[in-house]
Amino acid sequence: MKKFIAMLLIIVLFSGCSTEKPNAEKSSLHNGIWVRFDVDCNESLTLSPNGSFSRSCTTQCHDETGTYTYDTKKQTLEIDNRAAEILFVDPFYLLYRMDGELFLYENIDSTPLKPHTLSGISEHQLCLSVRSFKDGILTVASHEYDRDAAENYKLWKLEAADDIVFQESVLYSQDDDFRSETTPLRESDWGNFGEFLTTAYFYFNEDGTVGKVIFYGEVAA
């Protein structure tokens, strides 16, 4: 019963999303500066509407400029004749695979949802709205997803690893006291994906498959 009540509270906390129509994925590429945090240096990438790009890094690598093309139908990005498969893009995140390597960027001009430090979730982790999980495929959307304006949001398909792990992390707060609980989710919970369980943080394997998904919510006592 306690867990059920917590789930209901999580729904209340995360259902009040903006109904404003988000930018299309192509426009999202052009808005802001993309920063990659999962490397030794904080690499930044800017993609201009005129087809030019610039990349810079704080340490250990050189700055570069060049041209790029983006095919919205095939979801491919070509940067200086290097082809990349876009796995997800919205106003907050850009995720693509190039030459067998995953590249995850955050838009520093946007404000993605961040988990509490007590949750144990890494700070720069891809946060998405899970719509369903079936036959090894996760259907996801921007974490701002609003089911009452579903036509405004693009759905993406992510491949799950055979040994994918699902967990639920709930942060309980009362006054200035915080407590976090993380529990594994069983196969019987999968039917709640997209309903009671929506907002989640994604961990990827080197081959681009999703290795772990942590559903997250905060509950005020």
C-alpha cells in the first residue's frame, strides 16, 4: 500500500508538464550549445542552421570547424563526412552513435530534470519519458511528454540489452530530512511503464543498447 501511494504521488509530481509545443528535432539541433560530459574534457558542439558546425574542448583536444548535414527521415547526421545515427534528440539532449561510439550531449541553454544527489543516479544521465517496453524495444519521448498533447511529441525507439535492469528510485522528503530508496522492478511491473512509471534515467552499454533504466520520483511527506 505504501508503494502504491508513493506511485500516485509521483504521478502528481510529474504530470504537470508544459503543453507548449516543443521544437521539432531539427530545430532542436540548432538551439543552444551541446556539451558532452562523459569524457575527460567538457566538449562543446554547436550546429548552425546554415550547415556549419564548431567543436571545442577545454583540455586535451583541438578545436575544429566544418560542415554537417542532417537527414530527418533517416535520422542520420554527417559531420565532416563522418556518418552518425541519431538515437534521440529533443531540446535537452542529443544522443548519436558514430564509428561504434556513443555521444551524449546536454543542451546547456535548457534545463533537463536532475535527480537528487541522494538518489545515486549519475548527474549527467539521459532523462526520458518511457511510454512502453515490448519485444526488447523501449519507446520513449522527451521527459516533458504530455499525454494530453501527445501529437506534439516525437516517439523514439531504443534497443534494450538482453540483461536490461529496471529499477525504481524514490526520494522521500519531510522538512529538511531526505531519504532515498531504490528497488528492483520485476517483469510484472512492466505493464506500468507509461502509466504509473514514466520519468526515468537511462544507462547505455558500449554497443548502444540500454543496460539499465532507473525510474525516478520525489515524494513530499
